[in-house]
Amino acid sequence: MHGGRGEGLRADPGTLRPVPRFYITTPIYYVNDAPHVGTAYSTVNADAIARWHRLCGDEVFFLTGTDEHGAKMAEAAAEHDMTPQGWADTVVQRFQDAWRALDIANDDFIRTTEPRHHATVQAFLQRIYDNGYIRLDTYRGLYCISCEDYYTSDQLVDGKCPVHGRPLVEMDEENYFFELSRFEDRLLEWYEAQPEAVRPATKRNEALSFIRGGLRDISITRTSLRWGVQVPWDPDHVFYVWYDALINYLTAIGYGRDEERFAAWWPAVHHLIGKEIIRFHCVWWPAMCMAAGVDPPANVFVHGWLLMGGQKLSKSLLRTESGEAAARLTDIAPQALVADFGVDATRYHLLRDVPLGADGDFSYDGIVSRYNADLANNLGNLLARVATVVGSKCSGAGPRPDPHSELGQLAAAVVEEARAAWERMAPHEALEATWHLIGRANAALEAAEPWKADPGPAVDAVLGDALEALRIVSLLVSPAMPSTASEIWRRIGLKGDPADCRVPDDAAWGGYPGGVTVEKGAPLFPRRQAGG
């Protein structure tokens, strides 16, 4: 599958045409900590991409959730004098509150402590065990509690975890091992047959390099820990966190419980992940699927990190030499940005300024700059200008657009460019294209200066074109800024909501009806001062 819509199809009863399915997932977030700007980045991108596919008429399933097992959770619960379940219940609420604040429209929120997930994990790994890919052995080695992962001595940096910079724990216990080493050739064949299964290409190459470097069997259970999913064939063991967590993508679509639903949705899956978990999602996970007799995931899209002064968003890394907490983005809750800039401006910044697939820098002044340039000066100014002049020159009733306008030709090209960008998971390019239309509409107003002209056909034409541009812009920005899109739609006199429309048909030039009341209202995005 090539990145866009899924292969699972259903028939639209109105047209009998096949309707593509699109299943998108975020990583499930580990609840030993609170949500921050980095987790918001993943979630907002997934939400916007899901909204775009709904706008295209696809049948969409958008999954996010929380990862609640493992040694790190048990430690955090003990530090707070709570049970692991009680601590998980407390922290999960923070994630759910954050996603509500960011207007995230997920279809399901999975928790790995749910009974449905335990049942799926046990069914899936029992299948791998029955197929002969899991063996019992003794593990001796180094373990990072923060990573929930094992390391060899040659992987360490100054004798510490290469990710978190903390000392590792020496482990010596009986474990079950997944025989990952038996899947080297099959994984390489899969990558050859599915060249776009992992994107961007640089991340695909990173996964291939890891496979070609040789795969070792990996420990998947613990006896020293009880906070996890019990191994069905050996109750003295629990699965350790990564193998439990990855299976959430199957739990949500009915694996082991509703095979018809699972068969319908699994071919349409798109995992959106951060680059630090490539090995788990692009090596271990497809091999686990193969071992269970399930097709590997159709697509994994790997994004980069948000950075602040060159540092990844990580609580454990961003500390001073004395151990004191340094200024860092993980201290910034998504709700703090929403309180300062509003929901849609926060979403727009996360989608526009850091392309998916690359690292990007985060700064407060950067948000202010983008806010003022794109939202206040361009989009907000276009709406305010048009509404003001319609009020003064057209008695408040918006004129119809010119069907043969040059702006209409540009709009058609912009719609296609934005559509293609959303399809390849490039929201920043889709928004850049949309702002090209906003810029041209503003330029057309500047050239015509309808506020200086007498009412008449010339004024009606330029204002009608600008209103039609705003209608199309509302559609194109609705995945990124749903509330803003709805407000523009309302102010230019349209009924319903842009999210109820369908692209590309409803984005064709000429849809603005004319003769409807245009409302000026307060500025959509009042200008902001840098630094505060």
C-alpha cells in the first residue's frame, strides 16, 4: 500500500462505490509521566490526518491510548504510595484531559490494563508460542528501567544507557525469548516487497541496517515483576511492557474477539511513531506479526523529535550537571499553550512548523512569529477585510464568485496540492499550499482596493472571489483548525459545518451561494507580542 488509503473497503450504500478505510494510530503513551508538547505533536498530527480522511469520505478509525505496565510504572506507583492501577488511573486522566483541550477526535482510547487488551495479548502471544517461536531460557545482562529494554555492553555510552544516560540494572532470571533471529530473511524479503511500508526512506534504511546487522532473540517475559499481562502457558511470568504495548493496535480492532472486524481494518493500518521506537515498530513488530500468522502493518510513518536548543524532549536528559531540572519542553503542558494561544493556533503551529519525518525546533517566539504571520496577518486579516467591505459596499450580503476567475484556477491547483500532501502525511505542505491561496486572495484585494470603489459589478466580483476563497480555505484547514474553520464558515453566511462536506467535490470553485449575510465579528487571531 502506498501511504494513502487502506485496502479494506466497504460499499457506500448511496453510490455502491467502494469506500476506503483508514486506520491510524499514535504510539500509546507511557503513563509514568504527564503529557507534554512532544506527545501533543504526535497526537495532533494523527488527529489532523484522520480528520482529512474523514473529509475525503473515508471510513476512519483513529486510535490513541496509554501504556500502563512495566517496572517503571511499578516504581512510580510506589514513590506515590499508590497501587500501580491507582497510579495509572490518576495519570491517564491527564492524557485524556490534554487531548480534550487540543480537540482530539479519536475513535477509541485504549488502556493496556483493560481486560480486552489482556485477552488479546494472551491470544496473540499464545499463537506465537504454539507456532514454535518462543522458547524458555535464562537472561543475564543489563536492563534500563526507563527504556524497559535490555542492552549489551557495546551499546552503552560511558557505561550507561545510551538513551537516558542512567546506570543499568544487572538482570539474571528465567525468561521466555521470542526467536527474532529466525526472521532476518523474512523481514528483508518483506521490506523488498513493500518498499513504502516504512517511511520516510531514511527511517526505512535505518530499520534495514538494524536487520542486516544481525538479529538476536529477545526476552519477552519477567518473573521479577508482577505488574503486567500474565503469560497464559506459564503463570509465573508476565510479558514485559513492549510486547504487551505493541499488541494494542490489534486489541482495538477485535483480534481474537471479532475476526471479521479485524480482517476489515488491519489492512488499512497506519502507525505514526517517533523515531526513538523504530526498532520496536519496524523490526520486532512485523516479525511478531509474521510469527503469529498475521500480515505485518501496512504502513509505519516515523516522525522526528521536537527539540529545544538541540535537546530532545526528554525529562531524564534535560537536567543540569548538579541534577537540577533544566528548562525543558516536557515542563510545558499542552494546556498551557492552549491557554496562551488558543486551541487552533497551537494545533496549527505543531502541524505547520515541524514537517513529519524531520526534527524541528520549538521556541515560544517561533510560535508567536508563525501566529502573527499566518493567522493574524493573513487568514484573520482576509476574513476581517472581506467582512468589513461586504458590510460597507454590499449591505452585508456576500456576492457570488466569478466562475471564470483566475483565483478559481489557482484554487483548483491548491486543492489538488493540499489533497496530495495530506495523503502522503505531509500536513505542513498541505497548509503551505492553503496559505498560498490565502495570500493570493489578499493580493487580489490589495490590487482591486474595493474599499475605495463605488458599489457595483467590479466590487461584487472581487468580494465574491474572496468569499469563495475563504469557503475553500475553511474546508482545507478544517483538519488542522476545526473550530476556526467552523467559525469562518459561519461568518461568511454558510449553514452546517465544513467537516460535513466532502473533498474534492465540495471544494470545487463556485460553491459560495451569494446573497447570504456576512458577519464581521471580533478578530479571529489578535496579534501577539514576542516573548509574552
